[in-house]
Amino acid sequence: MSGLVAAAPAPAAVNVPKAASAPAWEDLRVFAWSRRAMGYSALVVVAAVVLAYPLAHKLSLPAQIVAHLAIPVAAGVFKLGYVARLAAQEALARVA
């Protein structure tokens, strides 16, 4: 034995179908949903800030806790809506 190892044959080319893209109406639905999510979450942030800070003296402690917790939760929903909007906008630009 010479100590050399024979090279394995190259694998045959595999014909993998390309992933089908979602229809344009699906992208429009995501775009509309994301804009609504951004709008509603912006309203919730504004309402929660008003309740948590200027009107805090009129609220009970549990209501203040809920108002404070609603701020980062609504901000997270806003960010998710923004990312979904960007993805839908890019998909719609590819279709056009």
C-alpha cells in the first residue's frame, strides 16, 4: 500500500427546485397588517406614557404597573410591525 487515499467521486448535481415566493396579495396583506400594528402600538405607547407619568397620581398601583409594562411591550410590537413592513415592502418591490 502506498498510503494514498483515492479521492471520492464528486456528487451528482441535484436539481433542487427554487422556493416558490408568496403571491403578491399575501405581501399586501402583511404590509397592511404591519402598518396597523405600528399604528395601534404607537397609540398604546402614547396612552401608556400619559397614564404612567402625568396621570399616575390618579391611578391605583396595579394600574400604574400595567401602564409601565405596556410601554416596552407596545414598543416591541411596533418594532415587529416595522420589520414586517420592511420585509413586505421589499417583497412587493421584487414583484413589481
